[in-house]
Amino acid sequence: MLDDDYNQRHCVKCGKIGGILTCDGCSSTFCSRHAMQHRQELTYQLETILQDHDLIQQNLERSLYEHSLLQKIARWEKESIRKIRTAADTARVDLRQITDKSKRQLARMSRDIAADLNSSSKADDFSEKDLVRWMKQLNTLRLDIKSSYSIEIMEDQRFPIYPITVSHNKFQNIHKKNPNPAHMSSDDGVECFFKATNAASIENNGTIIKHIGPDLDVAHII
């Protein structure tokens, strides 16, 4: 009886029942000719996978994405330096203009006081009121010189230079969960099957597989 059941196996490609071989990987049965063809198909698939891996490896070694990010960082650095240098040059010009103007004003005041002092001293023509006036002028000059140093460097909050950071969302939006084509899930999370061939049938809305053929007959389930 077992021999009769065994001989019922047939090639899934041509239907022949003689010299049947079973693939350990997919459990399909083939005649000798189609078994070789099936093996060639597997070899071709393996070569395709190897080629895909080689392409991925080449992309990994080239690091094109990393290179583009480094270029972006370099552009940000260059632009930030340009903005900083422009702001620094403008601040230097403004500082020189303010200090030069202040120096000219103070120098003129000092010369006027010195001329008045020298003239009155040489002529020996001065009184207590003149001495008080000159002392007040010197105090005013002294305060003006001191106030000329009260220059502040202010940060303009309207034009900030934002720092950049590098964040890594590992594999985000790259690996998405796809259902296994051979196993579908129902709404309550139970795995379901949707197609069966040869010696099998699907029952109870795809949740039960029943073997309906001879004991050794092969069934294909999807």
C-alpha cells in the first residue's frame, strides 16, 4: 500500500510519476529533468542575491550619502564663517569710527583748555574765578575721557547663527513590516491561509488546513 501511495507522487511541472524527487526546501516534487531545472532556478536566484549584495557593498564603501552630508556640514561652516567675518568687520569699522570721533572731540577740548591756560599764564592775567573755571573744565574733560571708554559689544538677537547637530534615526522608514505572503492575519490576530493545492483543503475561514489525500501525497499551501 505504501508503495502504491509513493508512486502516486507526480512532478508539479509535467505531471510525470516516474523518478520523482522531493525538494527539501520547498517540498515540491519534480521529475529528474525538472529537478535539474528547479536547481538551476535556485542557482540563478542565488546569483541575483549575490549581485544585490555586491551592489550594496559598493554603495557602503562609496559612502555617497555620508559624503553629501559632509558637504552640507562644510557649506554650513563656510556660510557661518562668512557671516561671522562680515559682522566682525562691520563691528571693527563702527568701533574705529566711534573711538576716532571721540578722540577728536576730546583732543579739541584739551587744546582749547591748554591754549587758555598758557595764554593766561604768560600774561599773568587770571583770578580765582579763572582757576575755578579751569578746574571745572578739567573735571569735565576727565569725565568725558572716562565715559569714552563705555563702549559695549551687543549681540543682535535678530541675526542668530544656529549651530547644527547630527541625529540618527536608525532604520526609520526603511524597514516596514510586511505580512508574510504565506501567512495572513485576521482582525483578531490569528494567522490565516488563503490557498491550498493538491491534497489539502482550507476550512474555518482559513484558520484550519486539512490533508485530504493519501498519506504520502504532497500538499501545497499558500
